[in-house]
Amino acid sequence: DAAPPHMAWQFIKAVRAELSDPLMPVLALSSVATAMLGSPVDAMMVSTVLIGNCMLAAAQQLQAENRLNRLLAQQTPPARTVEPGSDRYAEIVADRLIPGTVIEVRSNEVVPADARLIEASDLEVDESSLTGESLSVDKQTAAVLPGAELAERRCMLYAGTTVVAGTARAVVTAVGADTQARRAAELAAGDPPVVGLQHQLSQLMSRAFPASAGGGLMVGLLGMLRGGGLRLALGNAIAVAVAAVPEGMPLMATLAQHASAQRLTDSGALVRIPRSVEALGRVDVVCFDKTGTLSENRLRVTRVYPVSGHRHDDVLRCAANAAPAPEGDPHAHATDQAVTEAAAGISDGGAPLWTTPDAHLPFRSGRAFSASVLGSELMIKGAPEVVLAACTGLGPDSDAPVAELAGGGLRVIAVAQRRLTAAQVKSLADDPDALARLCQTGLMLTGFLGISDTPRAEAPQLLAALADRGVGIRLITGDHPVTATAIAAELGVPVAADQVITGAQWNALSRKDQERAVGERVIFARMSPENKVQIVQ
């Protein structure tokens, strides 16, 4: 591996980059002119402005880059490689992985590289850092259709995502800059556009300096025609040419930007390029990611929908008892955590919830429900299509609440229960598969739960303040369009149907149509990291 560049060389490169400022060549010419006119002290002052401005800006950028590199180094996950045809593995630094290596990932670990699944056992992955999808994703080894959106690629693991449950082995397909996360970061790390004072100075110099230089040339020629010496004529010409140059402005602007950057750093914001602070003050549109930005990336029960004959507390009690006990697993499933938090304080006929069940069937990939038995009562919660299929005595509109809750952008959980006979309870101890069979028929529907991501408390006020200042808002997320629209409405940003666009629709547009879309649309759903960068650009 190549050694990192020496700090002095990095500083020189940063200073050289700062010399590209539009005023720098003119300041250099001004320094030469004052020296030729016999004012070495003035020349030294102008040179000090030139060099000090570049060094100050370069030092600020290097300081921010070093802090950023230290933060990134702390986030580099380890990797567990597996020898083909054996159960032996070795732990290495993720940066040393190469495509084709077989890796193993386990629950509560960060995926070190993009990889194609070859083995998976009850695997769920939190991809919110990449797709914005707040719910964990079930993974499988079966291939998906070519061209599937990033959030739908169930046979792939992506660097930087977190394994919520299960274990898996996968073949590395991309590392380093080729991973989905890094590709998006590289797209976003291009040279920033010239804006603000720098842009205005550039325009000023491109318009004014030719006229100033022409005036200096005429003064020099007139001096020669009047019989003045060459040295005096040349000095006068250069003096007139640079007379309109505000030598102190670049230094004052850099000092102001540096002071602003330091204040932002003290508040926890890392400023890589000082002049970006000025650009921040000129923002007229803000693009927000949803998960973890406007929301907490923490699920909560938003709606409780009991069916006839049952109460609000009945639904929560049944769902909470069907989930594992809170102390039973330090890394409980996010849905179970949301249910148990919503049920906190509810008692079961005077007895506390979450007593140790006599039998329990956990949720896993391929089994879209969890169930517990307490005494002679079986309680189950899970996907509506699975639970409703096992229920008896349902009316023709029994699935209407599912459509209503899903239309509000909620994840729907069906809750049901049944009474077991003494023989059925006894069979649980003798037959490990008995509980799964008992969950397939004879259930009585209790109700439904609607679960969603939790908006940050300060988010609605922030969005309202931006709207009051005339700043446009764009919501860019990997979530489903219905979910994104619902969360936007909850945050105080009502959106019409024609203001929503998906990643697949975005990719089908021409560049000109994409430019039109960013001005007309408010919600950009099912977007990949590359799509997010394209929209911002």
C-alpha cells in the first residue's frame, strides 16, 4: 500500500490550489509593480497578503480534512473471511478485502463490503444508512430481476449497513471506492461551484481588468512619448493597471470565512472548505434525507385498531406477549421494541406483562410472525396476509383496516389469539413443531397495529421556519412513496400526488426533464445514493 502523503506536501498542494483564486495573479502583479516603483515595503505587504491568505485557507482545509479522516478511520469495520470448503475464518481490516473473497457476517455487525449472498440464515439487515428505508430488510440468496432498485436487491449486502439478525456468508463484489456508499460519496465530493464573493470577484476581474490594463498601457505609451524614461513609464503603466485591485479584500474575506468556520466547528459542524460557509448563507433550497435526519430511525406504534369485541389494551397486550421478553434479548427486533414500548404500563388482569412464556416461536426470515403461549392462551402477531389466513369467523371487510393503515404510510401488524385445549398444551412439550401448526388455523382476530418511523420533535418547527424564509424543501429518501408522503404530512409538508417521483421514474427521464423535475417535485422516493447526489447537483 502507498504511504499517505507527507503533511508538508499536503499543505503545499492546498496552498497551490488556493492560488487559483481570481485575484491572486493580479495581487502578484501588484506586488511586482510596487517593487519596481521603489517601494519594497509596500511590495512586501502585498506579498504578505497574498501568501497569508493562501496559507490561512489551506490550513483550515487541512485541519478539517484531518478531522474527517480520523472520524472515517474509526468507522472502518473489521471483516471476517472464510476459507472455501471449511469453517475456518480470519479477521482482517476491511480495507484489505478484494473481490471474490468469501466473508461471514453475524448479528449486530457492520457489513464491510458489497457482497452477493451465498448462504443466509434468518438474515435481516438495516439499510437505512444507504437507502433511507427505516425498516429492516429480509435477505435471501435467490437472485432478483436485473435492474431492480437498490432497496429491492434482496440477494445483496452493502458496505456500511448493519446486520440486525441472523448470519450469512457472501462473496465480495466491490470494495473501497467501488461500493455503493463510496460511489455516492465520491460523486458528492467533486469541486464545489464558484459562488458568492469568489464568483463576484471573478466576474469583476474578467470585466474590469482588461479595461484597467488597457488604461495602464495607454499611460505607459503617453509617458514614453513625453520623453519619460522606460522605467518610469513601465512603473506608471503597471500602477494604473492594478490601481483598481482591492488588495485587502481576499484576506478580509478569508479571515471572515475562517472565523465563521471556527464557530460552526465549535457547534459540531465540520467545515472542509471555508468559502462554503458563505454559500450556506445563500441557500434557497434544502434537500433532506428522511431516515435519521428528519426522523429518529426508531419505530413506534402510531395506530392501534381493535376489531369488534376487543379493546385498545387487548391488542397491545396480545402483541406484547407474542414478542420476546424485553430482557430476553439485548438486541431485540425493532418491531418488537416498538410494541413493548407502546404496551408499557398495561397489565394483564393485574399481572405484569412479559412473564416468561411456556412456549415461544420467534419471528424469522420465511416465517412472518411470532407467537407465544401463556397457560392455555396462544397469542400471535405478524404480517396481515399470514395472520388473517389463519383466522376464522372473518367478515368480508376484515382486511379494510389493513388498506386504511397502509394508505397512511404505516407498516401493518395483525394480532390474533386462540384458546388451547389441555391436549394441545401438552403437545407443545412433546413436539417442537406443534406450536407452528397451531398458528396455522383456528385463530381469532384481535386487531391491528400501525407502525412508523418516529419524526424528530424539532423537525416540524425547522421545516416551518425554512418555509417562512422562502427556502424550498425537497425530501429525498429510499422509503416507499406512500411512507414518504405520510411522514411529510406529519412533519407539516402536505404534498400532492403529482409532486412525488420514484427512483425508477427519475432514471427514465432525460437530463432536461430531470432539471424540470427538481423544480416541480417535492418528494423523491425509492432513491439510490447516486440518485440523491444527482438531485442535489
